[in-house]
Amino acid sequence: QMCIRDRYQRRVRRAKTIYFNNVLGIQSGAIIACPIPAEHAAEAKKIEEAIQIALRELGEKGIKGKETTPFLLARINQLTQGESLKSNIHLVKNNAAIGTAVAVALANCYKSKL
């Protein structure tokens, strides 16, 4: 597991990348990948099987458009007995924590004007 100092330094590097892109006028976005913390991840095989079943049922039922995502999420949740939902909740919380940390580091970049 990564120590707190290393995690902090990674977030500061991400913030500096965003900061310098903005300062240099580079018109691009930034993608920061935030996986589900390992201790909260659902069993990959179980999730993949549920996804494949739900996708097959989606096609069989002819579900399309805006009904697709709600159907898939509900069906995968049902097939995994709630395991996928629990993992997704931890993913959202982790994304919020990392996003907040990067935002604070970015605000500090602007404050100090590197």
C-alpha cells in the first residue's frame, strides 16, 4: 500500500500538470483514473458474468436509449446480490476524495503562482 506522503505527492503532480496546462493556454482536459480501493472491489469474475448476462438480457428485451443504464445497473446489482452497488459506492467516495485532494493542490498552485 502506498504511504500517505507518496499519495500526496502524486496528487500534487496531477494538480501541477493541470496548472501548467492552464498557464500555457493548452486547451485540453485531464483524466485521473481512480480505481475502486482493493479492499472494496467486487470479485471480478462475478461482476463480469453479471455484466454479460445483463447485456444479453438487454438485447433480448430490446431495451435502448435512456433506459439502458438504469436497466444494466439494476440487473447487475440483482445478479451480484448487491456486491456491485457496494463497490460502486466505494468508487464514488474514492473519486470524491481524490478529486477534492487534487482540487486543493491545484488551488495551492494558483495561490503560490508556482
